[in-house]
Amino acid sequence: MDVIKALTSRGSTRAFLPDAVPKATVAAILDAARFAPSGSNIQPWQVHVTQGTARNTIADAVTLAATQPSAEHHPEYTYYPSTWYEPYIGRRRACGWGLYGTLGIVKGDHIRSQAQELRNFCFFDAPVGLFFFLDPKLSVGSWLDTGMFIQSVMLAAQGHGLATCPQAAWLPFHRIIKAHLQIPLELTLVCGMSLGYADRNAIVNQYRPERIDTDTFTTWHVDKPQP
Ligand SMILES: Cc1cc2nc3c(=O)[nH]c(=O)nc-3n(C[C@H](O)[C@H](O)[C@H](O)COP(=O)(O)O)c2cc1C
């Protein structure tokens, strides 16, 4: 797939077909993504691939934990600011209400909102769940590297005709995930990801959040074209 097409056609997919993804396909995606750049080529990312029993056990355990809110589930890092402000709060709200609007979930419908939130923990029915980890002894630059790796995984998946949803929703449940996958407690869970074949008939997958114009985030310091 053309790289521009891969970039512009990727979207977070929140309904997947049950069709299995061969292990060789997941391996091919990771084999491509490992060419992601990293400062001094340290390649700090670690990824755990779950399918079948491992995927199902984690999905069940985290769904149960998420339906019984308790103070013990905290993310290891704060993905979002503790105090929101414009323009970011406006964009966040537009994204949330755009998604829920597509699903016909109205403001105040806590039951359907929570049900949609819980869909994260069955990987939106995707057959493969990925978890990305980082050694916290590394520094901020390695988070940058890992982000590029994660985007590379998503684009490589596109190239193989697969769809993804990156998921911060898993972050509070890092202890459960690490326990099931026998991952050292000291590693930091960066994010989860659903991977599979998109259900193109699912209405939720029709939602495509708008992007701000390029000139909103770009300042040009370039020579004027010569007449
Ligand atoms: C690191 C990261 C974490 C995310 N976590 C979630 C999540 O937990 N659940 C979810 O449904 N979407 C999640 N998203 C998807 C974003 O909502 C989505 O990327 C954004 O709205 C832009 O839409 P698009 O990916 O379809 O272009 C996450 C995205 C990123 C990059």
C-alpha cells in the first residue's frame, strides 16, 4: 500500500470480525515495524502479542475489574493533563461526542456509555491484542521512539489489510496484564492495541474524527518562491 494512502486511511477501529489473524501475519507486521527509528538505534520497545487463551483470559479479568471500580487500578503514567484547557478540551469533547453520536448514545446515558467503554476490554472483538511496554529507567526520548514504533505497527497492519485501535483504556489494569503475561512489574505499560479485520458494516467504524488544518499547527519560515 502507498504510504500516503496508509496514513490517511488508517482509523481507530472499534468493531472487528471474528476471523483469525495468522501468527505469520502478526510476525510480518512486527518485522516491518521494527524498522521504526529510535535515538541511537536503542529500539526500546517491547511488545506482547496475545491471542486465544492469553487474550481471552486478560479480556475476562480486566472486564471484571473494570465493572467493579476499585481504588487499586491506576495507570503507571498520566496520559492526559490533570487540568484540561482549550483548544485541547474542545477537541477531546468533539471526539468523544462524535463517537457516541455515531452510536446514538446521548449525553447522560451512563449505561450505554459504560458499555461502550467496556468494549475496549474485549479488544472490540479483535482476535489479537497487543501490549507495548517500556523500561522506565529509560528517558522521555524512548517514549517518542515507542510512539513511532506503535504507529509503524498500525501502518504495517494497514498494509496487510488489517485494522487496529490503539488503547490507553488498558493502562489502569497493568498489574492484571503483567500477572497474566508474567511480565516484570517494573516495566511500564505504554498502551494496548486491538488488531484484526475490520467489520466494515459496523456503524462505529464509520466515525472518522476531523483533523485541524495543517496551517493551524504549522508555522512556515521559508523563502518566498522567486518570480
Ligand atoms: C495512545 C492512544 C491511546 C488511545 N486509547 C484509546 C482507547 O483506549 N479507546 C479507544 O476507543 N480509542 C483510543 N484511541 C484512539 C483515539 O481516540 C483516536 O486515535 C483519535 O480519536 C483519532 O481517530 P483515528 O485514530 O480514528 O484517526 C487512542 C489513541 C492513541 C494514539
